[in-house]
Amino acid sequence: MKILILEDDPTRHRAFRQNLLNAAEVRIVETVPSAIHELKRQKWDTLFLDHDLGGESFVDPNKKPTGYDVAKWLEENPEYKPSNIIIHSLNFAGAARMKAALPDAILAPWAWMNIKL
């Protein structure tokens, strides 16, 4: 299983890696351009999306790039959508916007703690 993760928090990086030891490939990226690049580069089975990036919380998506930008890009480019998309943001408003763009995505704010794929 190939898993792409958009997450900027090093603590969550470690938790994801510990919980995904059996995955064939796990790639963690921290920026919107990196996530889109990886989505274009190869087919991913699962995508984990965080909303707030850059080490900040409750980021205004009108002022800084967020996971919503990736969700919106996937909405416009569905051929790159992974089979499973998990929104793991603790920013409720941001997660709701991503879910609106990706209605098939799963909301799982604490996904890095207890992943079951």
C-alpha cells in the first residue's frame, strides 16, 4: 500500500511512521506544492490531509496555503485522487471545507494516533 501524508508536525510524522510500518511506501510532505507534485508523480492508495501547515494552527486559507488547496486541486483533477482520503485536521472549519471539496473523504482528526487501514 502506498500512502501519501500532508503533515508538517514532526511529532505526527513519528506517530504516522510507527503506525504504518506495514505499508509498502509512506511519503510525508509538508507543503501544498510537494503534495500536488507527489500526486502527479505516481498513483497513491491513501492520502492523509492536514489543513493547517507551516507550524501554525487555525490558518486562514485566504492568506496561506493549506490542505484545502490540495483538496480543491483534487476536486478539479479527479484523475489523481487516491482511493482513500483521510482528513486528519484538528481545525474543524478547515476540515469541513476539505470534506465539502472531497465528499468521499473520511474525517478522522486523530488518525495519526490509531490508524486502521
